[in-house]
Amino acid sequence: MPLRVTKRPDRSGHWIEGRIKGYPERVRQRARSDSLRLAQEEAAALEAQILRTLWHGERRGTRSFAEAVLSYLDAEPRSANHRKRLNRLLTALGDITLAAIDQDKANQLKRKMLRPDASPGAYRDAIVMPLRAVLNYAHELGWCDPPRIKRPRDNPGRTLFLLPHQAERLIAFAAAHLQALLIFLICTGARMSEAIELDWQDVDLVGARAILWRTKGKAGGKRRDLELSPRAVVALANLPRREGPVFLTDEGVPYADRERRYGGQIKTAWAGAVRRAGLNPELNPHDLRHTWASWQYALHKDLIRLQLDGRWSSITLVTRYAHLMPAGQEAAIRQFLGFGPQVDPSTKPATASGG
């Protein structure tokens, strides 16, 4: 029997109800419009869609974005920040099919959700990457076509980093609770999210090793194994606690998993340290990762090794670090990391031979 539009005394609006032969579920849903004519048109369109699916199979892209998000979140653990981004997208998009999400829709979301002066990175992280993640997942299930949303490029510009003496000034002028975290970031190239999620159970001070996880909670997380430099080991060893999160705020509690880019968890304390140290006010905590990368390349001149150690997705992303560091900084870098100056074998005094 065809779907019909009813108006029930105990509920507001018009309702679309009925059964269609061959379709396993009874249809019962509120019409989107309070107009009887529009509700009848909606019922006819819904019936045609159900019959088309019964005859030809489900059309790609007809499932809702909300359904795809729920399946995506159930498939494996996702970080708290990623879930927040998806919730904001669901609120902004409303009831929409997968087929309706394209580049134009992403551009509309940018205008709706972000400030006019938002950076390409903010647009990428808040909108493009979450959309592409869900659409790629839905495509693997056969629910929709591959996403056709371009990944924006960051604004070109100088890559900021610190020289060893500048890094020492930053640490010296930082608040006491922040110093160990800054040393760890400079010595390891860890991202802020990785550092604030570091737990003591993943730290081996004797073996000078640590494990970073890109996803909060070990299940499904991407693991990165670190070899800690002597300076990093000393900084961690001087911390007062040996359980739970390694790095804590000045109030002795774990850092909040905030939805901010480039080290927003320590934004206020960072700004104070940079100001007191007399450094470039445009520096942000993520520039410590740039610092680590430029230092590492200065020491070993190996881009492939740098890509693997820093877990960048392509060699192109690390080529910018090849010529950042001025020549002659190698000894100061090693001194900062706690290795001391490297000895040239040719300068060692000759030993007397017996005879």
C-alpha cells in the first residue's frame, strides 16, 4: 500500500506512515513541512526512493552523513578532539546525504564555522580532514563515491625555529612547571598532543626510551618509539611524580585536551616565556618541532631518516628543514642535547706503543 500522510491528535505536524511490499520496515516519520501539500510530495518521493532501492539496490550517496559518522566512530577508537570536530560538523550540516557533501559544501562550512581570517590550517583541521576521513570510510563500505574535497595548503612563509642559545633562554625564562615539557619537545620533536598524553608507564629512564601515541588510549593508536637524549632523561628524572601523566600544569593536574592548534594547551605560559626571553613573538610551541627537525638534519644530513624519526607522511614535508640551521651550530646542538662536543678522531693524542 502507498505511504499516506496523517495528522495525529497527540503529535504536532504531519506524519508519513505505511508499509511498502518487500520493504522490511514500517515507515513512520514526521514530515519536514507543516504544509499538507509539501508533506504529500515528500511521502511520494520517499516511496519512490524505497521502491527504487528495492528494484535496483541502494544508490551510492543516499545514506546520511550522520549514519556514516556513527559507523565511523564505532569502527575504532577516535581521539576526543576528532570527535569534537565531527560533532560540530554534524550540527552545522544537519540532515544531509553523503552525496550532497562536496567542495562547495566544504566552502559553505568554512564561511559558516570559521572566522573570515582563519588560516588554511584551521580550515583543513576543523572541516576538510574530518569530512574526508568519514567520506573515505563510507566509500570503503560502498556507501558513496570517493570524496572530492581538496586539502588546502598552508600559507607560505618562513619556518620559525630556535638556535641552541635561544632555546636555552626560552627554558630559563619559562615557568618552573613548563621547563621539563619544553626540553622534552625540543629534544624529541614530539607534537604537543603526544607530549601531554605521555604516561609514565611508557617512559623508561634507565633505557632512555619513551613511547608516544597519536591517539589517546592505546587501542588503535599510532605508536612512535623515542630514544631520549641525556638532557631529556635528566629533565624527566627531576620531575616529582612517577605515575600517571608525565607533564602537569602549574596546578598539578593533567593538561586539558583543548581544541586548539599549535600548543594552545600552554598558550598563556608560553607567551610569557617568549616575552621574557626576548624572542620572536610569532613563535608558537609547534615551532619546537621545527627546531628539533632543523637540529637533527644539521647533525646527520639525512632527510629520509628525519622523515622516519618525525613520522612525516612524505619526504617533501621535511625538505624545508634542510637549509634552516646556520652552519657551525652542531657543537652547540650536541651540548644542548646533553651529548657534549663530538670528538674528531684525528685530533686524539697518539698513544705510545710498546716495543
